[in-house]
Amino acid sequence: MSFTVAIDGPAAAGKGTISRAVAAHFGFAHLDTGLLYRAVGARMLDGLDPVEAAQTLDPASLERDDLRSPAVSQAASKVAPIPEVRAALLDFQRAFAARAGGAVLDGRDIGTVICPDAPVKLFVTASDTVRAERRYRELAEKGVETTFDEVLAEMQERDRRDSERAAAPLKPAKDAVVLDTSQMSIDEAVAAAVAAIEERR
Ligand code: C5P
């Protein structure tokens, strides 16, 4: 039987870490849907038309080393408002969600558009400062040269674009459990997510 956990939220709120941990905990498959938009964004930066890039994307080959760069983050949020791009990525995400054995999908519109009937919806968030600090540390560890202010500004720009777009904007589903991780350690955030899932299982 399928069981879908939808995890949405703004950039660097901890969605990825929480999703991977709960997927491992329950033995569910995990899809980071941001990677789909990042792959389309990267192909746009390579000169491809974003709609064509989305329609010809092979979701099985999403690993490109540069998909996490700040340039690709921005490109992803620029292709994400295009309805034809979102439509091209829909079936793959729904099929993934319907897998036997359970699935965790994280993104911006999983609880609102992709899986509106998911039995568990989490909206993971944290203050702007905390999120920018986390992302800044991540990038610094990878050796990316940047500053905290730059990371904060880019993140806020991306969140604004994601929240204000007409197609599938970033917002909590009405029945989502909001998890503010500003004051939580990773272990605490994962424990809270596991508890929310246990309650609805
Ligand atoms: O989650 P991540 O930061 O990797 O997502 C990159 C971008 O992809 C987001 O800023 C957003 O514009 C887009 N996205 C989306 N819908 C999703 C996942 C990501 O629009 N479900």
C-alpha cells in the first residue's frame, strides 16, 4: 500500500535533512523534488529552452555535481513559475508518491498540488537568519566563496519568487503540521517529524 509524506517549506529550512532521516526511519523511498527544478534550471543555463528541458528530463539521471550551486538555485526558481515546466514534472512525482512501501517527497507544492491527499503533510520552516546561517555554513564547507549577507539576500529573493508566483506558490497546505526548526537541533526536528508521522500512520 502507498503512504505519502509531503514535506514543504522555504529554502534551507531543513526539509532535505528531515526527509532523508524519516525515509530511513520508516523505510520509505525519498524524492527531493527541488532536484527536478534544479536540473531544468541547469539545462537552461546551458542554453536549452526550459519547457523542452523539462519535457525531455530523465528523472533517473538527476545527479550532476553542480546542481547545488547558488547559480543553479536561482535558475531553478526562475524556471519553476512556468506552468508547462511544472506540468511536465507532475506525473513523475505522482508516480513516485504512489510507490508501494511509502514515499517521502520534499519541495514547495507537495502538500498543496502534487499530493493534496497525502495523509501526512509537514511544513518545515525556520527564521531567515537561521536558514541563511545553515546554508552559508554548508556552502563554506564545500569551499564555495560567499558571504552570509549574500546568502541571505539570495535566499530571500528565491523565497519571494517561490511565494509570489501564480503557479503552485510556496505556502503551507491547510492541513499541514508546521514545524519551526529555528530553535531545534537536527535530532529534535527529526524526532518531531517522526512523531507527526506516527500519529497519522
Ligand atoms: O528545494 P530546492 O531549494 O532544491 O528547490 C530549488 C527551487 O526549485 C526552489 O527555489 C523552487 O523554485 C523550485 N521548486 C518548486 N517546487 C518544488 C521544489 C522546488 O518550485 N516542489
